Amino acid sequence: QVSGGEDEIQQLQKALLDYLDENTETDASLVFSRKFYVAQWFRDTTMETEKAIKSQKDEDSSEGTHHAKDVETTGQIMHRAESRKKFLRSIIKTAPSQFSIFKMNSDTVDYEDACLIVRYLASMRPFAQSFDIYLTQ
């Protein structure tokens, strides 16, 4: 269960990274998995920001009347992306053994919870969201 106030995705990422960090002693491949997830999430955040900027430029060139509302949403996307990037940078700078500083109720995340978090985060990716469109076509 995710508490309010902080970005839900970021809390799930923290929980998953914490789980991976706790189990690196039993499975060395989890070190790679942890690094892969951090890199992938950073890339996704960058892509989300670029899409927001591109859509803002496209809307500015096509319609000039209602872009004040869109600027606000783009600003919110940019702010959220920067906070996620800041979080991921702090994870990158932190050695895996020191990750315990960021722990979020580590005793509540077990293997099944970690699998569920991975499935949820994967469902938020663009390919997973557009899979129904591919099937329909």
C-alpha cells in the first residue's frame, strides 16, 4: 500500500530497489537488475519530458488560444520529471550497500510483492499501454 503525498511511482520504485538491494547477497544477478531498472526509469523520465516539450511546441504552432492550460500541465510534467530524475540520481550516487538509508518498510516487500510491483511498473510503459492497439490492428 502506498501512502499519499509522494509520487506513487517513485514509492514503488523505492520499494523494488530496496527489495533488490536486500537480496543481492543471495543472487548476484540482482545487482545488474537494480542498475538496469534505474537506467530504464531515468530514460523513461527523459522521454516523457521530451514528449511533453514536443507536444507543447506542436500545440503552440497549431493553436495559440488555449495553450496557457497546456503550459501548466507541461510545467507539472517537467516538475515531476525533475523530481524523479533527482531521486534516480541520488540512487545512482548511493552504493548498493548504503541504500538502506532510503528503505521504505523493507519488511513488507517480499518476492510476490516485488513481482506485483514489476508488473505494475511494466504496465505503465508505452508499449504495454499500446498493446491493445497493436492487437486490434
